[in-house]
Amino acid sequence: MNTCTILGCEKPGRTKSSELCKMHYHRRYRNGTTGEAAERKRKQRSQHCEVNDCAKPDTEGGMCSMHAARKRRHGDPLMVIALQDRAMPSGEQHPSWVGSDIGYSGAHCRVKSMHGSASTFRCVDCGGQAKHWSYNHDDPNELITYERTANGIAYSDNPEHYSPRCVQCHKVFDLGRKHPSVLANT
């Protein structure tokens, strides 16, 4: 095989009859010129984050993704601001607040964000492990959605009208609201 005809390049030709190596051929194909003979040097990533005592791999310019994000946000990869101290508006101050225009799923997300997961509580009816936030049906401004059923599902935009219940008690409670005979049989 022949070698590349570009001065200073000692790579083999792309084919038996080619005057250029693969690199110079593609440079000329893309740019119209072969450029200099020296190879481009690619940035080598280090093995680990450059921050002391961080064993995470380098993913962004010498730092792990966590330290790189801190550097972008605060200018210092070691800056840590506690979640409760961050200037993030919540509730009615949040720009995405919809108030009473909230849907069924959004109302349940609002309850969970205010009270936490229902599984950290005991069921209000049987005292067992709660699983769901159950609407108590005591809100005078009750909302109804027809997204999931033709009969409609009642819910509230106020998290104070929900109680933690286990799956069985939640089902019995909701069915008892529709069919009072269910409560008599339990």
C-alpha cells in the first residue's frame, strides 16, 4: 500500500490507488481542503471527578455531573444549599398554581406533597397500614371529574379533606357513599 501524499502524514492510503489516508480524504470531502498533517487531539477525560474525595466518574469537563451542576448554578462545585433554603416558591406563590382548577390526579399530588405518602400513616378506619389518600366527602365545594368513569368521581382541591386509608377500607368507604347497603354488610 502507498502512504498519504500530504506532507508530514505517514498514514497508509485509504485504498491501494488512493493518494490520501482516510483522515485527509474525509477532511477534503467535508471541507474542500485537507487541512494540516497533524492529527486533531481529542480531549481526554480523567478517570474521576477533580473535586477532592469524589470518586464519581468524570462526565462533564473534569467533574462528575453533580459537581458540574453545582458549579453552573452557584459558581462553586462545593456549594450546597439545603432544599428548604432554596428560593423556590411553593403553593399559591408558585407560577404554575391553578387553585380550584386542579384535576383529580393533581389534587392527590397536592395532598401527598402537603402530608407525605399515605403509607407513613395508619388507616383511620381499621388502624392498619394506610396505602391511599381517601377523600372524606366533607368539602362543601366538592369537585367532580368524569375522566375515569361515567358516574363521576368526587374530590376536593383542599388537602385537609383527605384521610389515610388502607385499600380495603378505602374501597368500602367509597362504595358505602354510593351504596349505603355496603356499610350495613361490613
